[in-house]
Amino acid sequence: MRRLLFFLLFLPMACIDPYVVEVEQGEQLLTVEGTITTAPGPHVVKLTRGDTYGSVFQGLVRPVRQATVIVRDDLGNVTFLRESSEQSGDYLTPAGFVAQVGRSYTLQIQLATGEVYTSLPERVETVPEIQNLDYQVVRIPVEGEINDRSGVQLLVEVNDPSDQNNFYFWRTGVSTFILKTRPDLFTPRPSDVNPSRDPQPKDCCDTCFQSEAISNQGIFIATDDTFNGLSTRIPAGFIEDDGIRFVETHRAQISQISISAEAYRFLRLVKQQTEISGSVFDPPPANIRGNMISLDNPNEVVLGYFMAGAEARSEIYINSTELEFQQPVSIIPDDCRVLPNTSVDPPVDWNP
């Protein structure tokens, strides 16, 4: 039997050739994201190219560099944007540039390869002030997890004007909060220079002020179809509790921006697509065209939207003792000054 098995090992065996799937390279779509407002700048226009699909999933989103980007108003005034030296593909307006209510603005782009793109005009409408900014704790159950996700939902009170149809867009600004760390627990990583795994406490510092640009968790928009001319309270932002941001005092900022009806419809479609549940009843995802077009090839699909609007800002201080639910505190075993955007001194305008 052993000889038979040994003999069978040397018999020719059938080989299975691997099936090579040839996937057509996806089209690289230009994406434009930018908003100019009546608030002080600089305002940012971000240019990227993304692959729709492909066989190599590396670098799918690439910044578009060395483009010429300008903003032109309906009076013919031209403002050139400069490319950021810190973030490739970001183009910044001059610091003193602000949009003007009643003016219409067009974004124009010429790539280094010569292609030219333009947006449709966006008119800046007035925006009411934020009458009051409040918050509430929101808990989000997570399937398979014991602890809920949670965070602070920002609520704005707006007195909507009755003489026009208003479209609102909200985005969070820079948050500043008291950061607590544990330098007494500092333990360096073992190395040839320092092979010890024992804690080496640092003398300073356990309390800093950290600033963080927090992106809104979702798209917050509204139209006044149901509250035209009335005062209303609307969810306008959400800041997730990561166990660090709400340990003590947190200052949150919110911007309320007037947008065009076309911009509202675009954001509503994006919001609907990002909130699909994944069931068979969901509409299939699709590229949503914005207000950018190619002057060389009108059939080219350009993603994103260029918006212009008036902006009103407000801020609120959130004390951790007033939150009815918080995440467990995250331990940071180091000097708080080694973390980015921190200072042991409070901001000059810190006034909780």
C-alpha cells in the first residue's frame, strides 16, 4: 500500500489555470468641493480625481495640483485662489476675500493639462442670525456592542423671514475643549537606547486646551416650506463623544449658511444616498452631478458642487456636568503638550 501511494504521487496531475478577471479601468472623475461665504476667509476649494473602479485599489482619490482657480462675480471682479502649501489640491481665497449679499459668483478652473471647467452662477442670499444655540445628548445603539455611541446634537433657533423662500445649510466649526491626560503613566516604547518597559512619569502637563476642526456627522439642511415666517428649532450638527472631547468644558461652533435652491436639492440627494440602509428597497447608488461643467466636453461627468451664501455663526460652551450620558474617559498616558493643536493657556476669547 505504501508503494502504491508513493507511485501515485508521481503520476501527472491535472492543473487548474487561474481565471484572470480583466476589469476595465474606471474613469477618473474630477470632483470639486468649495463654498464661499460672507464670513472672513480664507475659503477653500478642493479639487480631486477619483477612480470609479479598477483592479488596483490604491490611491483612488488623488489631489489635483497646479490648477488655475478663480472666482468671478456678476460685476466682472476676479479673485485668484492660491494652492495650499500644506494640503495638495486645496485652493484658498485671499484672507480678506468675502462674498457679498446680492452678488452671483462663478468658479472657473483650468487644469495644468489645459481642460477648462466652470460652475453655474450661485447667488448669495441673506441669512437670518441664529437666535439661540442649544444642545442635547443623543445615544445611538450599536448592534453587537454593549455601549451605545453618543454625542452632542446642536440645535439652532431661527426666526425665518417671511418674504422669501429660504434654504439652510449648517456645518460645525473649530471646537476647543479642555484636554485631560495622564503624564504620570507615561511609558516609553522599548528601544535599544531605552530597553526599559517601566513607567517614566513626566512632570508636566495634565491639562491643555485643544482645538479641533470637527466635521459634521452627516448633512444638516432645511427648507422653510413648513415654517416660512415662523420661529423654529432645528438640529444643525452632531459632535461625537470619543471619551476625550467632553471630559470637562467644550466650546462648539456652528455656521448657518444660506444656499440656493439648486444647492439644497444637490445636498438633499447626497444626504439621501449616504443614509441608505443597505436593504433591497434602497435606490441604487449613483453619481450625483452638481453645478460644474466642462467647457471642452459638455458630456463629461464632474462631481461636487460650488456653493456661495451668507453665513451667520454662533458658539456654545458645554459643561460635562450637564451631560446626562458620557462615554468612558479615554486615558492618554503622556504630556498633553505633545498632542497636536494644544496649549496650556486658554484661547484669548475663552469665556465659558
